[in-house]
Amino acid sequence: MHSRLRKVASQGDAPRSLLKNRLPRAATVNPSAETEPANSPASRTWPEGRATRSRARKFLSYYRPHLPLLAADLACALLVSATALFLPLCANYITKRLVQLPDAPEALNQIYLMGAAMIGLLVLEVLGTLFVDYQGHVMGAKIERTLRRELFEHCQKLAFSFYDRQRVGQLMSRITNDSFWLGELFHHGPEDLAIAVLKFAGAIAILAYIDLPLTLLILAVTPFAVLFALHFNRRMNKALQRSKERIAAVNERVEDSLAGIRVVQSFANEQLEIRRFEEENARFFDSRRDGYRSEAFFSVGNTTFARLITITVIVIGAIRVVNAELGIADMLTFLLCVAVLVDPVQRLANFVRLWQEGYTGFVRAMEILDVEPEIEDRPNAVDLARPRGAIAFRHVGFRYEEDGPHVFKDLTFDIAPGEFVALVGASGVGKSTLCALIPRFYDVREGAILIDGIDVRNVSLKSLRQNIGVVQQDVYLFAGTVAENLRYGRPEAADEEIIAAAKAANAHDFIMALPNGYDTDIGQRGVKLSGGQKQRLTIARAFLKDPSVLIFDEATSALDNESERAVQAALIDLAEGRTTIVIAHRLSTVRRADRILVLTEEGIAEEGTHEALIAADGAYAGLYRAQASI
């Protein structure tokens, strides 16, 4: 593409054609979260969510697209269980034939036939196990992929205020780590449960048929093993929940520290970050240690239970053989069936572990999916065709929290189609918030905002935002090439249009000076570029979108004087025929605006041209003189 763009650039200028949702009240994060552990109850709470019954239906619904594969997986699992139960019966048959048939050739023929049958059973078991291990894992991976996509898609729908309250590291943990364990649960859960139940029930049935008193003795020990398992199961559950929360805190700390590595190193705070990381890492270790302790007791209890049964069978069985109450063949079968009982116990233990790992992750995933996007299309929302760009605020009031202070209230003003309006005022009076209401990054709490006479809440979000270009104060570029970042403004844009947008933003020359021009990789968040270069790319990206309404929020704040003048000229050219709103602290950037609105805590205090407001000697004149004196 590099050579293609250079060729296009040499032909001169081509014709120009150029997210925060609110959590429910219960989900509000404590403002003091920075001073508390990342996962303490005070630092983060989530909505109560759907009822358990509804979550169970949701859990099972992920199997629906894979029912044929699930049925085949369970069938093979049952086949594996059945073959394991037949082997002790085959051993019983062979042993009895040895006693009943004194003729050696005849006995050997019977043994050969039974041996061939057991080999056949083994082949079936191997094939069934291969299917379960491969196709079962594939099914789990498919469900894991579906859930991860569902989580990511849902996160894309949540508006700015959701991310005001949540931490990226926490969300990443829920989308990645928790989804993995869910995939394991969706695969191993049904098959382990099916194999364990069939093997246990089948083995007990065979044992009861051979010797009922000895079987009842075995079953008498079972309730104690169950109570023991339930006790440590609860402890494992609590420990695993803490582990998931604390690994999320570790992810959060890593993400925060590495994303800000330049700040860390510029302040020589590497040891501070290491200490903070180690605190979270130690908390995670403690939770894992607690979990491993409970898991160890759980595993030892199951093993001890199996060994006690074996010892009981050997001792009591031998006594019954001596007393002629039990045959040698039956005792051998009994011992083999007891060995079969060990596998379902281990599978049940594995199922419990997977259930704790997977279902706690499922609950954490549902906590995200339960957050309803506050800003959504209304049922009868209309698509906004290419609007003229008339914007009207009608008695608009807004505050971030339901019971929080107003950022502004009863705000009323109009912007004519194609008008170039500058919005100025002291920091913190709500200039950026006001502009964020137009594309519905937040929704007004009182009043209405109209575009071409239509309430923006009655317009589909996609069409509304497609017609509004926003260059925000917080510059964000994606990992990838210059061209990929510019084309983000309009994915189908041709190379000529990309170059035209770059030239309009005074970015083309520095792009061509990069090692690979428009194909240069700019690194994570554009770390290989200067602040001014990054800002010009974001401006070019907005130019390429060719919107009807342009919003520039401190868009020239990182530019040097020469670049700022060039961008201002391009901005004025681009603003021709479209509504443009510019927010600027540096008042020199707004002198050529058609109208300047001065926003204060009381609302719009003044409006007019630069010359008129200077002559009025009011709030704007005071701001202008204050900047001039610096």
C-alpha cells in the first residue's frame, strides 16, 4: 500500500469526501475505590442480576446449537462407562469357567473367546474416549468462543458511564480467564457427570447382585464421605471466588502499570509499581493457597474413602470366603468393581472443581451481561439521513448520578445549520459533557436535544453517530499502521480519500517522512508518534468520516503553533457547509468562529462574535485578557 499511496500523493489533492453507560444504582462504585483493595466490596459492586433459575436456563441455552454433538459426546461417555463395567463381569465369567471346566482345551477356548470379547470392548472404549476427548473439547471451545464474543459485543453496547465506573483489567479477566474455565465446564461437566453416575450405579448394582450385605456395608460409609466432600466443597467455592477476583486485580495492576510505563519510568517509580504489584500478587497467592488446602483435603478424603472400601472388601470378603459364603470368583469381581468405583469418585471430584471454577466464572460473566445498556435505540427510532445540522438544546439538564449535582440545568440555545460555534469557559463547567450529549454518549436527564427538529433519542444510535465526527481531548490510536488508523473513520475509504483527509489535517507531510509512510506501524496507542502527530491523525480520521456535524474537543491542544495554524485553516475549510462545534481553552483558536458561547456554572452567560464579546467586556473578555497575560 505504501507505494500506492505515494503514487496517489504525487497526483495532487484528490477531491475531498470525507463510547460510557450507567450501571444501575446498586452497581455504583465507591468513589474512594483507589484507596481500597481493587476487589473489596466497597470498591466494586455489581447488579443483583437475573434470578438463579433464569441463569440456569441461560447456562443450558449455550448447549442448544450443539445438541447433536452433545448427544454423541454423552453416548460415547456412556459407552466408555459400560465397557468399564463389563470387564469385571468378563473376569467373573472366566474365573468360574476355570473351576467348572476340568477339560483344559475347552477351558482355553472359553478363555480365548472371552479375551477376544474384552479386546473388542477395549477398542470400543478407546474410540469412545478419543471422541470424548477431541470432539468434546471442540464443543467446549465453541461455547467458550460464543460466550466471549457475546461478552465483547455487550461491552461494545455499554456507554461511557459504565467505563467511568469499571476497570479495564477487571473486565479483561472476565472476558478471557473466566471464559476459559467455562469452556472446560461445558465440555467435561456433562460427560464426567454421566460417566460417574453410570459407573457408580452400575458398580453398586453388580456388587449388590454378588453380595448384598457387603454392598450395604460399603454404602454405609458413603454418607460420611459425602458430608466430608460437601464441607470442603464449600470451602473450595469460597477460595476459588476469591482467586478469580484477585487475579482480576492482578490483571488490572499489570494493565495499568504497563500502559503507563512511560510515566512510571519518568518518575523513577519502578519499585513503587513492583511493590503494588507484589501486594496484589501476594493476595492472589493467599487465595490460591487456601483453595489448594481445601482441594488437598477434598482429594485426600476421596482417596481415603476408596482405600477404606478396598480394605473392607479384602478383609470381610476373605472372611466370607473362608466361611463358604462367597466364592473366589465373586470376590475377585468384587475387588474389580471396587476399583471401578474409584473412577466415578475422582470424576465427581473433578466435576466439583470444574463447577466451582466454571460456574463462578459464568456468574461473573452474567454480571456483565445483566447490565442493561442505558443508551439504546427506542422501538420506533428512525435513521437520520444526511442532516442539515441544526442543533437545538431545549431546557436541558444533566448530572452524572441520579442524585448527584447538576453539571448544568435548563440549558436552552440553538445552532444553525452550517454554523461554526465555539464553546468556551473555565475548566469543569461542562463543555465536554455538553458536546458528549449530542451523539448520546450520555443521555440528558431533563429536556431534549434536537437535530433538524428530531429528538436525538428518537434517532438510531448508528445513524446519529455516523453523522457526527468527534475529535476528543483524550487522543486514542489503535495498534496498527497509519492507514489502518485513518481508515477507522470510514473503513471503505479509498487511498485517495485517506491522503486527502491527512492533507486537510496537515498530517500528510510527516506521514510521508515515516519509515514506511502510510504503512508505518505506530505501536500500541501510537507510542511511536509525538503528541502533535497523534492528534493530527485523530483529526484526519474525523475528516475522513465526512460528517454533517463536527465536534472538536481541545483538538489542537497538543499542536505546535505552526501546526495549529495549519489545522485551523483546514478546519475552517472543512467546516464550510457543515455544523461545527469547537471547544478550546486557547481562545486564539476560536476567534474566527461565527459565534462564541461562554458557558459558566449558571449556563450560557454570553454569546456573540469575538469582537462583540470583547467589546461587551464580560466573562469572555476576562478569559481572553487572562490568557493574553500568560
